[in-house]
Amino acid sequence: LTIHGGGFVLGHPRDNDIWNSTFAARHSFLVIALNYTKAPSSPFPQPIYDLEALIASVLSDPELPVDASRVALAGFSAGGNLALAVSQLETIRSSIRAVIPLYPVVDFVPESKIKVTTRRWKPELGGFRAREADYLMSMAGTFNWAYVKPGQRCDHPLLSPYYAEREMFPRGVFMIGCELDMLGQEAWRMACKLAGREVPAVEQAMGREEVCDGLLVEGDERFGFEERVEGGWYKWLLVPDVIHGFDQQIGSFVRDEGCMKDARGKAEKVIEIIGEWLIEGPFGGR
């Protein structure tokens, strides 16, 4: 099951059609894209309960070829937040084997001006990735205003999943971040927390200054690790030199073929890694 992004305000399940169809073909999985009502008319927590109802409907539909023992939930950006939120609900948690949030927002407590200082800046990459501003900064205020009502505690675990305890999630969580993304560091912190590792400070920069010379960075735990904790599977992957939404159809927005060529190769690799992790880990019980 996948949940699209769009800052809780925009988007449609079809937005992820290419990713979903590629994943389905690569791993022979059934992939179902879910929808939810959008802010500001449906602010927190309404979209979470929309998804609760949809997931329950999908899993109880006898006409769908769903293996109830091998269900995973993935989400992109705001959809990653919603995946982590809905999977905490008692009605859903026991039905989901794993959650895969891709470049999610997981902590509404730190201000955007702090978050943006923790991503990497690599002008030597040129093009869109050499910009001096994170493109999410121009949207973050509007998205936050639309989704989070005045007076709402920002550390509520359904709003900011970083503050939820490990046992509130399914037994498999695979956090994926982008190195050139103001949201990447909070995903890293959450992955460390779930895995029982030392959690980086809110202001600590993620990744590294050097440009990566391959698809992924091997042998550096800032970019990837996996832990088994209390019978669960917890994995972190930081995709180097890519922007938020790198694995989606953002070419007309970015207008940088070098950036998109690099992103396509890394998106295919990430899809491969996710499927293998599910099969060998949460689905296979290794």
C-alpha cells in the first residue's frame, strides 16, 4: 500500500504510478495506492482516519489477491508521515508488517529555519542541486498552516511520529532520506531512535560534504545501517546527492537532465533495496 505526498494539501494516488508500477513489476507485488482528504478543509488528524478506513477496506476485500501476512505500507513525503501515523493505530498496527517512509516529515517541533541548516549543500553538482535555497522552504509555511491547527501540540506522536515509542509501530521500519533535503535529518534521527542508536542532535548536519561517485555510499553508517531490536527490523538509508522527491516525476519542475539522470539510477536502486529488505526481513522473518 502506498500513500502519496503533497504537503497534506495537494496530490493524488496517480502521482506515484510510475514508482508503484516499477516496484510491482520488479518484485511481483500487488501495489495499491491510497487517497485521503486534504488540508486545509481536512487538517490533522482527519487524513489519518481516512487512511485507517481505506486500509481496513482493502484488507477485508475478498476480491483482492492480498496476502494478509505480508502487507507493507509506504509513503512519500507527507505520505510518509501519514504512513507512520496510521500504522500506530491499534486497528492497523497488527495488520502491517512494515512501514517504509520515503523522505518523510516526522518532527513538527523544530522550525524550518533550523531544519534547513542540517542538509548538505553541494554547488559543485551544478544545475538545480546547486541552488542556494531548499525548494521546500518556500512551501513549508503554507503546508504547516494548512495541516496543523492553532494550539495543536507539535509533539503529538500522530502528528510528529518521531515522538512515538518503538512499540507503537509495526516490527519493520525502513526510513529513507535525501541528502539534499531539509527533511532528511529528522528521518535520520528517527531511524537512530528506533534502532536503539545514539540520536544525533537536532542541529547536527547529515551526510557529508563530498560528492558521491556512485549510486550509494557504502560502508558509512551515516548513509545506511540496519539493526535487529527486540525482534524488529530497523533500517536507514540516506540517498546521496539527491533532492526531495527525487524518485518521482519532477523533471518539468527541476529542468535539469543531469539531476534527473542521477535520480533515476538511484530511484531504481532504492526500489530494489526496499523489495529485498521486505522479502528477506519483515516478510521472510530472517
